[in-house]
Amino acid sequence: MKHYVLTAVVDGEDVKLRKSIFTSRDDAIDYMFNYYKNHFIYSLQVEDEHIVGGNKHSVEYVCDYYNRFTVTRL
């Protein structure tokens, strides 16, 4: 079974998430957008996505300069 790890930067600061391991990439992305909504950040959308460090299983999703998150398959 594949697992995915989520890390995030919110308002320019690294955040510690309550849940950081997921069973699918989509679950991790949904969790992150719910996190933004719960912290009153409503109008974000993914503007860019790119592979991190040459690892095709680690993708960073960029919303803006201050908000981004990375989902990595273990």
C-alpha cells in the first residue's frame, strides 16, 4: 500500500499539520485545502506544480508566494 506525506507553508511559515500521512495524493490535497479554509484563507488555487529534488514522487503545489504544500509518496 502506498502512503503519502504532506508538508506545508502557510502565510510564509512552515506549519505542523495534525495529520501528515495519507493513503492517496488526492486525500492529502483535499486535506490541505480544508486546512486553508479552516484558517480563513479562502481564495487559493494551485497556480503551479513541480517535481521536487528530481524525485518524481514528490510534487510541490504552489498557490502563491506565501502558500504552498508538498505531497511525497513513500
